[in-house]
Amino acid sequence: MEYIDQSKIIDATHDGHDVFAYYFPGVDFRDRKHFVKIRSGEKTASAKVNYFKNQWRITDFGNQAEVNSMGAVAFVMYQENLLYIDALRWIEEVVIRHSVGRDEFKKPSYKAEYSWREVGPEDKKGEYNFTYKSAPSDGDLRAIGRYVTADLLAVFNFKAVEKYEMCSYSEKYKRDIVHIFASTPDYPIFVLDEGTFKKIYKPHEFDKKYRFSYVGQKPANYIFGLKQLKDIENEFVDKDGNYNYSGSEYKNPVCRDLIRCSGESDALNVASLGFHVYWLNSESAEMDGKQFAEVDDMCETHYQLMDLDPTGYANAMKFAHRHINLCTIQLPDWLKHRNDWRGNPCKDIKDFINIAGNNQDETLHQFNILKRRSFPMKFWQKTIKTNKDGGTEISYSINLENYYYFLQSHGWYITDSEYHRKAGYCYAKIDGKKVDLIHPEQVKKMVKRFTKEWIRSKGLMDEVAVLNKINSSNQIGENNLQELKEIELNFTNHTSTTEWLHFAKSSLKITRDKIEKVNHEEVPNYILNGIDINGTTISHVIDKPVWLENRPAVEVVATEPFQALLDRMKEAKTDVEREDINVEIANFPELDRYQVTINDREFVWVRFLRDVTNIYWKKELEQKTSLNDAEKKEQDLLLANIMFVLGFLASEHKNPGKPWLVFLQDLKISQIGQ
């Protein structure tokens, strides 16, 4: 889909001012007393437009849950019920160019046109029938990529679909029918026809799980693009038919560069720049050694493209660690600060090609820069020279930029540190979300040890020679390691609504309503695994096993009548209603508000809390008298209150607007001094 630069839209509308001026004509947003209406039926204007963080933004003080410091693009999405890309188009056409009115703007529909018919004699259940276009339209081609052509689609067996039919059971009609799905200008459909199976591709499908589907049985570990690679013209054969490759004796390449992509969309976009490509079923799909050797033998230099999201990075590094001569092309970080048509951060090569350069030559030039900056995991170089006596001399050298890439791929970074005051920085070893902080004086030893262990794990023919180079090299020292990529680490383990407790293999996500056991990857920030401070190790990881019980040891819930009051308060729409309900709540008996249920009376912590809150213990234990309902409820209320206080004190987040002080009061009232 065509890329629209949000920053240019914001600039063209004077930081979004013109968009709000369109919705609220004649209003002076610089007047601090101004208010505007954005909700139908609103009696009093309660929204305000202000300039904040370099943009005009709107806040609806009567509906801050939905409209709070909302920028111009987000406000158009909200008001017009549009997707991100369509909101940009709306602003472009309605506000900037005035080419259409608000009611004349054509809202795209990102779904196929559906119809159905009865099953005919030739229809078979489970079978698909495709009707293809004679040629893809310009819109079809743009849906896949900026420079993709009809000829390129034909090379890779892609066909533009006019419609397809599928015979299956209908829950609605309670019988087999033929479902018909037709493409539209807003919703193109393609088929990748590999002969024995087909893959349906819907580039404008918003729900990712429906974007791809297979017809027929795809072979396991299938390599897309391999057929095309076998048919390419040998780039090392000259016009006289001589094969002129002077590289590794173990390879017989037919092309200079070969790029592994994460999927068909990326592959077609890279191929549109003139490169040879292949791809697997997904970025996490595996290749066995034989398959990799087959494609690797076809090229002089083997590359892979890495997406910018954490999953793409992890999968790319996993593949690169296994194949140390494979070069990984990394997309620039600035790409993450742009949005794709869905409004998500850009992350793949299709996004890069859509944005980079004003034309195909400029885009190719910028991509070649990324390609030249790529590195393999093999950070050393072997040089063979012939001396005067006719013998050979073998030497090894370390490419430091390549070595930094190697270390970064294994989680080594440099970071500012308040704990290392003399240096002001330290080194970080990141494993997933867990981080060890390392003193600068220790890093050389640890990095060398790590590197040598990695070399030994690879079983290299020249392992000893490479290890000797590492042992004798002055390049791997603290001064050079300061050039590692810097990273900002955030170890905060709470927000205003959520708190995390970290354990060795998982974390507990704690919210008001429930506790969940989650993987470390689901934690938003990093986890401090360890840092040595004056001989003491500090860690946020609790070294204890953890599991979740089916139900809490103690449950505190509102009683039915009190819960009904609370529900009415939530649903109240006027100040008068809320005031009346507040009066009812204030007059509701405290002892009848909450019900406490102890599910695990043998748990030692529960027994302790129960003993602390047993204020009528003399009556119950010494006088052997049963407590009445009011006394039981009072003890239960005290237990709930103490649990709340302990939870408040243990919580990392404290609301500055509620600076509460906890104090204990003796139940027994006595004279001073007694």
C-alpha cells in the first residue's frame, strides 16, 4: 500500500491546527477559556484543544477515558471511524486539498465481497475454484510493493484473483453451500501457485491470522524461490562460457548475492530491486543442514534480512549463530519511528522500500548501504600469503566492527550506571529480559571467556589458531569494548495498575483483579538478574519456585447488596445520581459491606493474620463463649483491612495524589500511663 508520511500531514496542517479548525470553525484555541462539543447530545461543551508536545491536541474532560490529549490524526480516526492510513487520506483530501467534502470521502472496505450459491453437480466439498484476472491492476501491485511489477509476480508464480469459490458446510444455512469471495480495489487477493499446493495471500487483511491460507498439502520445510534460483543465469560465466569464480573451493555459486527474506511480501519487494531471494514458510521456520548447504552453495555471499521487532531479531540471531558465514542485513532504527498503513511501527523491508528514496535508483542505493554494513557471526579473517621460498604463511585478524556485532548479537552492551560512580558506566549481558551488570574491570576477562567458549562450541577446523589469536590479541580490551552499542535499561517492575514479581523462569503479573504467571518475554521492562556492589549481589529475581493456586488463600468480596450499590455508582450518568448513591454508601453499615472467606486455614501466613485480627480471643478461647454475628463480621473486617494495609505497603507504586499514612491504634482505651 502507498506510504503516506504522517509528519508531512502534520506539517501541512500547522501541527494539526487546521484539522481541529475544520471540526470547530471560528474557535480560537489560544483562548484558555474556550470549550467545544464533540459528543452528540452534549449539553455543556467539555472538550478543549491545546498545544502540547509540538502538536495541537484535544481532551474531552467528560470522556477522558477515550479522548485524552489526542492528536489530529488520532482524532480523525476516532470521529470518522477510520483506520490510520485512511485518516491520513481523509486529512489530505478533506482538510488540505479540499478535493472532497466530509460526507463525500470514500471510506475503503478492507474485506472481500461475499456471496454464496447452492452446491452444483460439479462442486466437491473442500475443493477451491479460482478465477484469475488477466493481469493485476496497478492497485494490486501497489498492495504488494512499491516497485513490484506484473512480470515479477509471474516469475514467482503469483496470480491476481478475481474471485474464488469454496464448498463447505454453513452453520447459518445448516447445509453445504459454495462460498464465493471476490477481490475488490481495496481488498486484492493473490494466489502463489506452486503446482502441488497453493497459498492464498490477502495483503490488506487486517486480522493477521486470516492473511494467509493454504490449499493442498505444503511439503515440510519447503523453500519458496528455490525453483527460480535453479533457473537463473550463472553470473560467473563470461560471454565465452568460462566459469570465473575465485572464492572458496568448497562452493560453486551461480549468483553473487542471495538474500533470505521472512516472507513472500518481503521477498517480492527485495526482488523488485534486482536481487535473488528465497523464503521459508515463516521467519521462525527451520532449514536442515542439507537444505542450507544447497542454497548456500548457489551464492558467493549469503544474506538474511532481519525484521526490527523482537521476534524478528531473535529468529534472525538464532539462524545467524548456527551459520556463521551468513551476513545479516539490519534495517535502520529510524524505521521504527514511522507507521505502516495499519498505524503500527514499521519493521520490515517492505516498509523500508516504501519509504526510502524518491525513486527506484535511490531506494536501491540506500538498500546497498545497508547490505554493505551487514556482518556475519564469523568476526575473524584468515589470510594466506605465499612467501619468497614458495611456502605459505597463514595469519588471522579480528575485524572489530564485526566483533562488536558478534557481541551485541549475544546480548553484550554498554550502559550508564550510577552504581559504578568512578567509571560512570558498566557493561550489560542481556539474556532475553534478564540482565547482568558487569564492572568495567571484569568485562575483558568475561568477554574473552565467553568468546572462547563460543568458538569451541562450533567445532571449527582452525579452532586452535582462532583461539590463539584471541588469547594474544590486545584488541579485546576494555578500551575497545567501550565502543559496544549503548543501551538504556529500565528495570521498573510496576505501573499504576500492574506489578511484576520475577522468578528464575517466569514472572507473576499482579493486577487488582487477578495474578497471572507469565513468561519473561511478556514483561515490558528488563529484569535485573544480578549486579555486584561491594561484594554483595543485588538481584530482582527471587530464587524460589513459584506456582499459582486455583484460588487465593483469603478472598475478600463485596456483599451482594453493597456490590449492587457499587454497580449503580459505575452506571450513574449525572452528578445528582452520584451524590444520592454516595449518601446510600455512607449510610450502609460497615460490617455488612464485605465478606471474607478463608480458603486455606492451614497456611502459616493466614494463621498469623487470623491470630492478629482475633480481637475477641478472650471471649472465644478463655470464656469459651461463641461470638455473635457482629463480632465475627468485625474480626473479618479487620482481617480485610490489615490485608489492604499490607498490600498497600508492599506495593511498589504509590499514588502521589494519595499520600496515605498507615498507623496502628490500640483497641483497648485506657488512661494515660496505665
